[in-house]
Amino acid sequence: MIRVLVADDQAVVRTGFANLLATQDGIEVVGEAENGLEAVRMARETHPDVVLMDVRMPVMDGIEAARRLLDPEDGTTGGQAAAPVHRPKVLMLTTFDLDEYIYEALSVGASGFLLKDTTFPGLLNAVHVVARGEALLAPSVTKRLIAEFAHLRSPRRPTPSLENLTARETEVLTLIARGLTNAEISDRLRISDHTVKTHINRLFAKLDLRDRAQAVILAYELGLVSPRNGGPAR
């Protein structure tokens, strides 16, 4: 059962998404929030697996709400101490296909973003993807957004060095940033899927990465890929 919290200040959007998801076997909608502060509070009370989080909301926007939910050092809600927190996956919702704030969300650990005009199958797929712990990086708009804004912003944290990575791990990181799946990386490098997963697990551990979204951002910040060559490898 995938537990989902929907946060959006537009009641029509919020209720519409919640009602659609509630019709699906294997999905439970645990709450609806109309602003970021309420989303943080409800997430810490209901422990959802996935939070659908609007970017622009009153009281507290979705970026700050995502940071509070995903930052391991943040244990407050509106200034009050919170119990040990459950870290949900955060899927950002936006009406903009090139919104610079989404880059900030991915930087703090969001698993991807979804346009509000997505189809229901697209919404359902996105929830399942992020619930599995994967990043929603398949849509070309996501890669375009990261390419557009990653090189414009200095990292919030010290950028890790690639010195601890092997040549193969660096190669795998580059291919992830170019949008290849594990199967495509396996085929490209002529190694097994298991070996690809091993390389990914090791480079994530060495670079302190949560998921593929952060891997893509870091690859841009380190110059492994650029907006000119960062699209899907051919």
C-alpha cells in the first residue's frame, strides 16, 4: 500500500488528484494540505510514502516544505520540536515546465517533478516510480530544467570530489546524467545489470547521494555533462 499526501493551495487540483488516486488499489490518500506548513505537519502525523507537493503555495511554499521534510538536520515544524521524522519521497507539482524553483527542490532531495496538466496514467506512474525510490527523470523537460539551472547556481553544500571514484564509477555517473536507465548503461558498457547496480550503489555512497536526481545535479555541477551534451546519450 502506497500512502500519499496531496499538497496544493488550489482545491480543485488538490481534491481532483486525491480522488483519482483514491480509486486505485494499492494507494491510500492519507490527507490533503492547502499550504506547505500544513503539508509538513500532516506528513509528520500521517507518515506518507509520497507527498505530491505544489511549488507555489501560501504560508510556506513547496520548496521550503520539501526541505523541512527531507533535510535530516531539520526537526522542526513552525519552530516547534518534532519527534524523529519519517522521510517521505517528494514529488513536486508545477504548472511551469521550466521553473527554476524546481531545481532548488531537486537539490534538497525531491525525487522529481510533475506538471499539473499530466494525464492520470502519468500521475499514477509518477507515484509508483518515486515510491520505489527512483527519480522521475524520464520526461525530457526534467533533464532540460536541470541543464538550464544547474550551471547557474553554486551548490549549497561543498561539492564532493571525484577523486574517490573509479574510472568506471565516473563513467556510470555520466551516463546517469545523460538520462540512461540501468539497462541502457548495462548495454552501453557491456556489463551486467547487477554490476551496474553495484557501481551505482558505490558511487552514491562515496558522494553521499540520495537518488538519481541528485546524481544528475551533481554531474552538471562537476562539469561531467553540460546543457549542450547533457541530453540522452546516443
